[in-house]
Amino acid sequence: MAFRTIEWRDDAVVMLDQTRLPAEEIYNRYTDFTSVAEAIRGMVVRGAPAIGVAAAMGIALGAREIVADTAESFFRQLENVCQVIGRTRPTAVNLFWAIDRMKRVAEAARGGSLEDIRTALRREAILIEQEDLAICKAIGQNGAELIPHGATVLTHCNAGGLATAGYGTALGVIRAAQEAGKNIRVFADETRPWLQGARLTAWELMKDGIPVTLIADNMAGFFMAKGEITCCVVGADRIAANGDTANKIGTYTVAVLAREHGIPFYVAAPVSTLDLSCSDGSRIPIEERPSTEVTHIRGLPIAPEGIGVRNPSFDVTPARYITAIITEKGVVRGDFSSQLAALGGA
């Protein structure tokens, strides 16, 4: 791939600023955990796996900033770092998975010096990024088998290299299918209000030379009815124990349309996105974002001033609408509850 979403470089976190795409390809450098937290909250970095990587790297930066004479003082301040990171995006379970993993690493290194703990956290953050790359490749390989030769795939939002450390989950499936010579095409929903499909997915696929057509969100049913869509592949921000899946707002609508037209609807996500402590989708917290994301585009007003607005960032697709869940450990169909439990999760 011709870009890196996030990486640890020269003792700093470097992120591709996704708020500037596709007009500008700008990389921001972060040296403190509060700026990383703000980058997550402000969607400079987004997508559940990438948020997990950013959280881990932010904690590593935070540990480096801590001034402490005792382990007790260090861990008290580290807990504050984790709480600040944890308040950024409530729906993406990978955020909390990464925080818990970093806490366990810190505890395991507690018997050493404070510098030993800082080193262990930095190494773990880099390892999480490296693991994500390998996981996405495995998801892609597992999912590519489900994509027919010559298929036209509809995807919603961005679950590509920009949403992960690289390669992607839903777009990982698409990339792997293309690499296998399946000669596929893609329809990308624009994905209001942040336009991740228009700004990010279309940008990624064009960079890779994969044929992509951009459509408005309300056009998906039209093209399904005309027989122009073979299957749907989307990512996930949290998957409940029963298979109910939270993803970018509008995903539920696509799933219902796919069921009506007899089109397979696939969810691609790493096992770290599973939340087995969450029994079903009704228990998934849904982030609501500022009203200006709906009333404005690039700072320009598109609605009457003072209008009431609701802006949930995610919706939940019930498991009954999902044909299969594609993970790095295999493809899950049918009885999601037992099979997801066997895979493990957050």
C-alpha cells in the first residue's frame, strides 16, 4: 500500500490525518497522550482496529510523560492516562481491548524499574500495530473465498487500510479477492455525515487501482433491485455475543435491503472486535456526535440555523441479517452465539 495509517516513528506517533483526505495527504506527529486522545476524538484516526492501535500508542506516550518516584505513583498516573484515552470513542470496543491489554503488560512489568515498564508498553504498542497488519491479511484471505469471480461488492463507510494499521477488514476482503484474480468491482456508499466512503474508501481503492463507483447512501436499494450488486461487505466497531453488530450509521439499512433482495451481507472484523460481555446489540453504547456534522459540510451550512438534530454515529445490525462474520480465525455462520464464544473476544 502507498500509505501508512499510523506508526511509531522516532519516539512519536505519526498518523495520516483522515480529516484532510482526499484533498491533502498530511501526516501529523504526536508526542503526548492528550494530543493522541484528541486525534481519536476528532477522527484524525478512525476505524475500530486503528483506534485500538492509537490507544495503545497513546498510552505508551503517556507512560513516558509520567514523572514518579514510586511504582504506586506511576500506576496512579497511568490509570489517569488510560481514563483519558478511554473517554474518546465509546462504541469501538477495540479501544477498551487495547487499554486493558496495555494495563496487563504494565502490571506484568511492575517488578522492574519504571523505565522497564515504559519500554514494555512501547514494545507492546508496536506489537499491536504489527499484529493488526497480519490479522487483516488473514481476514482478507478468509473472506476472499466468499466473493465470486466478477462480483460487484457494496461496502459502507471505510473499513480499509485507513481504519486499521494497514490492508483493512472489509477492504482487506476486497483486496484479497482482487489479488486472487477475481476481477471484482466495488460500489462505495458515500456514508453521511462524515463521508468516509466518498473521501476515504474511494481514495483507497483508486490508489490500489481497484474499480470503484461512488453512490449516495440512498441509492443502494436502486442498484440492488437492478441486480447490479452481488454481495455486501462491511466492517464492525463492536460485535455482541449473539452476533448483533455495531457499525457506521446506515449499515443497518444496507443489511435490511440486502435481505429483501437475497444478497449476502458479510461483516469482516478481527476477534478483538468481539465483546462477549455484551449479550446483544441493545447493550452496545452508541456514540452521538456534534450536530454540526449533519448541518454543515466542510464548514458550510446546508440546513437552517437552529434546526434540531440527532447524530448517532453508529447503528446495530441484528444478527439475523448477517450472512457470515469473517475473522482472522475463520468464517462464522449460523449459530453465532456458540461459534463466537469459541473464538473468544474482548
